[in-house]
Amino acid sequence: MTDVTFSEAQTAVEERLVDTVIGSFGDCTDPRLKQVMTSLVRHLHGFIRDVRLTEDEWNTAVAFLTEVGRITDDRRQEFILLSDVLGASMQTINVNNPAHEGATEATVFGPFFVDDAPRIENGGDASGGAAGQPCWVEGTVRDTDGNAIPGARLEVWEADEDGFYDVQYDDARVGGRAHLYSDDDGRYRFWALTPTPYPIPHDGPVGRMLAATGRSPMRASHLHFMVTAPGMRTLVTHIFVRGDELLNSDTVFGVKDSLIKDFVEQPAGTPTPDGRDVGDTTWARADFDIVLVPADRS
Ligand code: BEZ
Ligand code: FE
């Protein structure tokens, strides 16, 4: 529709409305709010005029957003899911995480983090008995100058091999999540599960939008980390599995090259790093060195 030419009078009507709405914020005393609202109106009107939005489409959009609101409660945040699948969450992360030389990149938080995950010691098991291939994960936590950070708190969480987080189980089992602290040398190590792919919650309006637009709800396999340390910027990220066929189609656009790691499968019977007996099964190992940015650097 954008190649349709409108009369000068029609264009003037549309532009006058944009100017009038922007002018309505003239008395706003908060300069940042005024800037955000002005830009929002410009882009919103630009979109409506670009696609020549019909009144039926406007009604559909209102009904869709109403449904997103209705399904949102303390346990389910459909608005964030909508932001995630539109890439708005990742773009906000990009804007707020200028690439610091050598620092670990951030990615989406997702809806499955839970406070108060069990504490494990270094070398402990974060799987909590959840099903999946055992996976040894280890690495260091350092600052951008290369100094080790002892006592950094690492929260880790992931889905089981069937693609479910513990909060999606029918019972109150806790599994696939834990927290631990880096040791005096800034090193950490723990047992987890080799990540597997799973769909985001897609039984609501966001799932219907994905289906209507021919998109998959699947996320690339990943293991979540949130790393905090005094004086450092909190890092929310994941590591992804090199070779996963979903790396290029992650439905929330969360994959960054630097976060793709080798999860190296070990044949059954291979001795484990800590001597743990994993039985007659394969296991995997992955290395992930984390670099945090000082909080006072924007
Ligand atoms: C997740 O990684 O668990 C997730 C992230 C964004 C939306 C839905 C799920
Ligand atoms: Fe996840």
C-alpha cells in the first residue's frame, strides 16, 4: 500500500494529527518522558500510515492485546513473551549492553527463573534429579581486566530432557536449578543436564500469533546463568549448544555467537572430573568463562 499516492489534502490531515498529538505533550515537565512519548507517537502513526491500517485490523489488535492482558497473572507474563518474540526484549538488551571489550554478552531472562533455588557447593549437582544427560560445566568468573572474582553468585536454571522446567511440573519438585559461588580463584564447577530444545509457552495469544505468521515456538537448547558480584553489573545470559539446529531460528532471538559453546559428549565409562559415578551412560562437559563489567561503567 505504501506506493499509493495520496492527495496533498489527505497527507496534510494525517501529518497535522501527528503534530497535534505530539504538541499535546508540550507541557510535560519530564524531559525524558516527553522524548519517549514523542518518539512513540511518531513511530506509531508512521506504522499506521505505512500499512494503511484498516479499522478491522485496529479492532483485531485491540482484541489481541486485551487477550494478552487477560492471560497475564502472577505466574504468566504474556506481555514479556510478546516482547520476546518480537525481538523487543533482545533489542532492549542490546541497547543497554554496549559490547564491552571481552565482557560476556547478555541475553533474555525468560519466565522460568525462581528466587531461592537450592544452594549447591562447587562440584554439586544442579539437576536435582531432573531427567537428562549429566553435563559437567566449569569455568571462571573474571572482570574485564582479567582479575578473578571470588564469591560471585551464579544462579543456573534449565529445562529437563523433555523440555520442561520444574515450575511446569504437576507437583512441587525442584530440579534443574541451583545457585553456587565462585571459589577463591574465581573458579566454579557443577553438574547440570545437557540442554535440549523446548517450546516457549504457546497456548495463548502469543502462540496464536506465532502460528498465524508461520513461526515456530521453539527455543534453541540453552542453560541459563545469572551472575552477580559486588561492584559488578549483573549478567543475565545463557550458553547454547554448538551444532544445535535451532541456533538460527531461536524464537526469542536470544542466540549470540559468543554464547555458543561446545558441549562435548563423553563415551560411557569415561572417568568424570570429580570421580562421580554416572553409571553406564554417556555424559557431556562444557566450559564457560564469564567476564563481568564493573557497575560504574555504562
Ligand atoms: C526461556 O528461555 O526459558 C524463555 C525465554 C523467553 C521466553 C520464553 C522462554
Ligand atoms: Fe530457558
